[in-house]
Amino acid sequence: MFSNNIKHNLIILFCILLSINACNKENSKLIIENKKIEKIEDKSNKPNINKNYLKKKVIKNTISDNNKFLPNYMKNNDVIFEFRNERLLQGRNISNKNEEKKTKLALSAVQKMFNKNVSSNNNLLNLKKDENIPILNRYISEASKTLNYQHILVFLPFTGKYSNFGNKIRKSLDLSVLNFGNDEIKLFYFDTGQTLDQQAITSLFAKLKPRFIIGPFTREVLLKIKPLAKAEKLPMLTFSNDIAMVENNVWSLGFSPEEQVESVISCALIHGYNRFGIIAPDSLYGKIISRHSIDLISTDKKNYNSSIFLSNEDLNNKTKLYSLLKNFLQYSETKETHTRFDAILLGGSKEFILEIAPLLAFFNVDSRYVKILGTETYNSKEIKNEPSLEKSWFPIILSKNNDQFLTLWKNTWSDTNNYFSNAGFDAGIIAIDYINNSKNRLQYLANVEGSVTGLIFDTSGYVKKPIQVMQIDDLEKLTKIQKCS
């Protein structure tokens, strides 16, 4: 019995030990968890986010310098930022209507600040290409209300095929008047993107009695407006690239085909190229660039040239097109490199160029060794990314103070400028200065220079342009060709 009691006591003792051990482990776990809670609370002191504590106060000392720009309800010791939803931190889309409203308010404020009469209708400032232009009758009715101003009459395509150019120039003209105009000068805009009524334009000249003409953009419109300006001896700064229309008191700010091929062919001659092939569309444009190129090449009898003109029918008939190019290039399957020409002028529309260029490479005309010469049309993303046109040359007009003007342009319009916006800004300044120099207007237009473009104006109508020949490198990069500016 005694032994049984001992066994019974040992079992009880063993159970007690197990119970004590278990209690010690549980207490240890609780102590560790408490330490974790205490440590977290001491370090961060953050409320539990699940209990809707979504506000945090931030001391205002970091923004005290800007206190004067804060509304009254925010001018206290603490600024409270409240984050109601994480999605709001990712930004949200603002409707176009709100942006348009803000733009109009900003433009209105600019007008009041400068106190200028920029255009015949404030709603037309910062014109977008998809906005409507008042019809001619509205222009004429408004003209009777503006006879006390010295008008600059502007003809630009705000609608139609060239509206992107017209609206760009419109912005630059508004910018020139905002910065350099006065209360007596008013720009009066006319949309040439629609069908023109010659009689209505004549009435507009008679009622407005303009002092200066800016535009138009195309040769067709220039033919209708030029006689009216010439009869009144009004200076015209046109953006047309037809230099045949230039004469005394009429200047062309456009980059003419003759100027383009003259610059790039002359550059090639300077660099020793003397065997020229000319591939151009069978059109008036093609004949102009070919004839002018041949005149330049033929100044030295040692030089050689040959031309081919391709019609739309030739382009659409691929078999005929391949045959014509193969014969013109004297392609031979036994020769790995092209030998007939060391330079080829490829001119025409962007579509024409992109159609022909890959075929030149197919017939062993490697643009790394046979210099491909182009026109201003090459200054487009599609052509600069075409592998068969790598290392080709083309001319552009490099504005003298483009970087400085770009800053002003971006701050005002929030987009990028181009040659026509630069030329439009200079045209506006020249027109304003011409009107202000009433006593010496003829002398003013002698050798006047555009402040942004660097264009130099001759009284005979000639405009000297800062032209530079560029080379297309990889990834759309351009480099200047030495001795060709």
C-alpha cells in the first residue's frame, strides 16, 4: 500500500510540474506581446487607422514664406491636411470645359493687364483650330466700329487644310501685340480657309483702311489680295513660299523651293560631290526644284546631272516604277555598290519621299555612301526615322533667338513653337514698329532684322534667311554640316 501511495504521489507531482510549466510559457508570451505593444506606442504614437483617425496636423513653419498667398481660413497656426481616400492621392481628370474656362479667364486677365486691343473679338484670342470663325459679314459690320484704330489686317487660314499653321501664327501675332503694341493699333483677322469673295475683301479694305498687311499663307490667296495692297501701297509680309510673287513692298517669309535646293545643292558642291541624280514628282514643283538644281550644278562643266520625273500613275504601277528606277540608277546585280551618282536629290511630298527612298536602298543606293539630298520636307518624324534616309542632308531655317523665344512661348501658350510662330512674332513687331515710325517708314523697312528669326528685310522684297543644312543621324538626331550655313 505504501508503494501504491508513492506511485500515486509521483503522478500528482508530475501533473503539478506540467501545469506550472504551462503557466510559465503562457505568462512569458503575454509579457512579450505587452512589450511589443508598449514599444510601438512609444516610438510612433500613431492612432489606429481603423478607428477613422484620418487627420494629422502639420506645423506651418515650412510654408510661412508663402503665407500671403493663403486664404484667410488657412492663416492659423496649424494647417490640416485631410486624406479622405487613397484614390485622391493618385490625381483625377479635370474636364476640358474647366480648362477652357480657366484659359479664357487667364487670357482676359492678360488683356486687362496690358490694356491692349488685341483683336476684333476677345473670344477669338488663343484660337483653336476646331473653333468657328465669324463669317465675312460680321467682319464688315465690326469694321464700322473700329475706324479710330490703326489697323493691321491679317489674312490666315484658321480653318481648312492649313489651319494648324494659321492658328500658330495667330498666337504669335497676339503675343507680339500684347508685349509691344499700344492702344491705337488693332489687329483685324480674316479667315482664308473658306471660299474668298473678292468683292467682300475689297469692301473690307475700303472700310478698314489698313496700314499694314500680314499674310496670307498660300499663293492662291495672295493673288487675290496683292492687287488691293499694291493699289494702296501697303507693305505685305506674306508667308507664301512663292518668291515669284515678291516685289517692292511685298516680302515672303516662307521657305521657297528655290531657296531650299540652292542651299543643299551648294552644300554638296562645296563638299566635293559632282555627279547628281534628281528624282522629283512630275509636277510644277518637281520642275522648279529640278531646273534650279541643274542651274547650280551646271556652273562647273565637270559636274554631271540627270533627272527623272515620276507621275502618280508611275507610283501606282509598281512594276513600271521598279523598271524606271532600275534603269535610271543603272542597277546591276553583279555590283554590290551604286556607281552612277555620288549624290541624289530626292524631292517631293512626304508620301512621295517615303515611297521612293526604300527602293533606292533596294537598288544598292546606300545613303551612307551616296549622299541623299532633300528639302525642308525631310524635317518630319517619319522621314527622320526612315532607315534608308539615314545620313541624308536637308535645309532648315534656324531662328537666331529661338531658345529665348521658346521660354516666352511655353509660358504663354503651354506648347512648342516652330518657324512660323517665330516668323509671325517678328512680323507683328515689324508691323507695329512700321506704324509707330510714321515719319521714316520707308527707311525703317531698309535692312530691318527680325528679333527672333534673324530674317533681314531688303526694300526690294528680298528676305535673307539664316539657313543651315542638317544631317539626319540615328534616333531623329540632327547635326549641322560644316561650311553650309
